[in-house]
Amino acid sequence: MNTLTLIRTVSLAALCIALSSTSHAADRAAQAMASQGAVSVSNIGPSLKIGSTEKEVYKTVGQADAVLADGTLLFHKSFYIDHSAANGSLVVEFSGGKVSALRIVSPFEAAAMVSKARPSTDVTLVASIR
């Protein structure tokens, strides 16, 4: 869990620095990424959009880094939101064989999605205060 905490802390720090250095008064995408850990987008580049097929997804962004149990694809490459400081991993959800949702998620959210997909263990972890 230390790695996840470190990733989250670094991601939030980077977003705070980016938010403070942007010249735009309201970078809503970066604010949403910082507060919610994800931003919905309508398309990735000119060719990948809501309604695209799985084949078009792979042709546009390559092989997925993780495929969740429900068929959701996760790409760890860094995706950037145009005119924003927000960036992260791409999540592609499907319904009826077509893309139903595209989201850019923080590294922490991406790690949480993958860890939730793994079967739970019977190990009980104990935390301490330092």
C-alpha cells in the first residue's frame, strides 16, 4: 500500500503545481482530476470516440495494459486533456460492443481499478502510526 500512497501523493502534488502554474483562470478538467481522480472525455484524438468498436480502440491506442472482468480496458500510457494540466491513464468502457465511456484517470485511480479486479486475499493487514 505504500506504493499506492506514494503514487497518489505524487499525482496530487503534480496536479497542484500544474494548477498553480496554468494561466487559465479555471482549468475545470484539472480541478475534476484533483478532486475526483477522473475526467470523462468525448474522444481521444480524431478517430477514437463514443461509439467506436473495440478494433478501432486497439488500432488507435495499441494493446491495453489491463482488461478488467467487465471488459473495461485500461491503458497506462499518459493521455493529456487538451488545453488543461490534467493527464493520466485511459479507461475505455463498452456496451453492446461499442465504446460507451472514455475517461482519463489519475495513476492512483488506475491502480485502484486494477487492485479491485484482483481476487481478495485472506491476509489481514495492520497499520501503525509513526
